[in-house]
Amino acid sequence: MHVPPPPAEERCALCQRMLGRRVEWHHVVPKSEGGRATVPVHPICHRTIHATVSNVDLARVYPTIEALLEREDIRRFLSWVDDKPPDFHAPTRRKSG
């Protein structure tokens, strides 16, 4: 299925950078936990969310983007990705431990 690119003025819900050609839709509360609402995010931002926080914790502890932004590891990622182009990609490391 081909999904048209988002309007140029759209920004990633996590990092607030302009969206690029590839956009993914993040369930703020995971579908597996009963969530329905989605927000547009870069693929690297989406993978970072899921590599950092479990679906159960996304639903119970971080049920909003604002709550996610309170995590130090998410803030470090956002600082690192801030100056990258919209379609930037890099391997995503899972949280250890």
C-alpha cells in the first residue's frame, strides 16, 4: 500500500523536526494495551520509543508524548537527532538491562 508523504508543514510528534519521505504512525498507547490514537513520527524516533520503553510502560507510565519527553534517555536521543535531516537513519540500540 502506497502512503502519500505528509504535508511539508507536518512535524514529528516526538522530536518536532520536519517529517521526511518516510513517516510512521505511533500509537501513543499501544494497540496491545487498548490504544487507538496515533501520531506521525520519523522511523528513527518510532524505533527509539519502542527500543527504550515497553508497551506496558507506554500505556501505564508514559501514555502521552509529553510524559515520554520527561525521560532522560529520550531527551538525550532528541538532543542527538536534533540537527539531523528528516530522512536520517541509523541503527537503533535496545535499552540494556
